[in-house]
Amino acid sequence: MGVLLTIAVVVAVGIAATRQRGLSTQRNHGLAVLAAQYGLHFATANHAPARRWSGTPFLGGEEGLAFNVLTGRYGDRQVVAFEYQFTVYKQGTYRFSVVVVRLSAALPRLAVDWAASGLDVLTGALRPQAIELESEWFNESFRVLADDPRFAHAVVHPRMMELLLQRGEVPWRIDGADLIGWAEGPLELGNVLRRIAVLSEVAGLIPPFVFTDYGRDPRLG
């Protein structure tokens, strides 16, 4: 009986693994087709984006991996979308879907996260402040972290808050000239374009004076 049970478990695991591979292959194909439709480049694996940034959600350091990578222009913006994965010994493998939209200039640190989140989404020399904005409804749903309250109020203005309350499905942060959004789980065909579009809209709602007053050339570091 013990041998039969062991065989049954092995067979079940094998079937599950085969099914998962089939779903992954189907998803990869769908992402490749989507990329071709929108003029984006698709690679099943390109680990360079995984090592380009640090901080949340890039917590795997040099061991971080990037799969299903889409790169190119969406509208008038340079974008990258990919699946980020890293493994912590004895804890398991973590996977995030990431979307990055390039800004026209590097800006100070700022993050918009869920109000209930306890993640340290901003790391660095300065200790970020939790910024209270004019909308109590917004403050109940989201948490804004920044080093400079004036910069936070300039970026997260009423129209930005309205957009996020309607369509803010992923947390995001400004890292230099990059606007980074992320969510737990793999990159899915059904949400990747939507998230790129939302973050592109977020970038478009940053007022021009913000780039004039706070921006700097990203090539200068």
C-alpha cells in the first residue's frame, strides 16, 4: 500500500508540473504575441533588468532573475515590463510583476503604497516621511512616502489622487528617472498593458514645473 501511495503522489506531482509548464508556455506565447502587436521586444529571459534597480521589490540582489521581459516604447514613453523572481534560503521563491516607465528627468524619492502596507518601500540615507494629503479618502486608501513634503504635494495633486483612487491597482515609486510599479505574482497577459497604461498616465500627470524645479539629468547620477 505504501509503494502504491508513493507512486500515486509522484504521478500527481508530475501531472501538476506538466500542467504548470503548459500554462507557462501558453502565457509566454501570449506575451510574445502582445509584444509584437504593440511594437515591443519580448525575451523569455533577460536578467539585466533584475540587477538595474534596488529596493522594493528588488530584494534578491545579484540573485534576482527577470523573465518574460517586454521592452520598447508605449505611446511616447520608454517602458519595461517583466517578471522578477528571487529565492530566499529556507523561505521560498518570491515573484513580482514589474512595470517601469521612464521619466524625462530624475526626480527625488517618492512612493505611493497601500495605506495598510508595512513594507519599507523607500530606502536610503534620508528617512522618508508619511505625507498627509488634502483628501481624507485618499489618505485612508494610500500611503505617500517622500523625503520632501512639498515635492509630494506637487506630484500627488488632486487629479493624481483621483486617478489613483479609480485605477491605482499597483503601488509605485519614483527611482531617479524611473517610475516603478509592482505587484505580487507573475506577469499576466490580462494586466500588463493596463498597468503600463496606468503608470504612463501617472507619469503624464506629473506637472511640468516639477521637472523644472526638482528634476536633474539622470546621466549625472
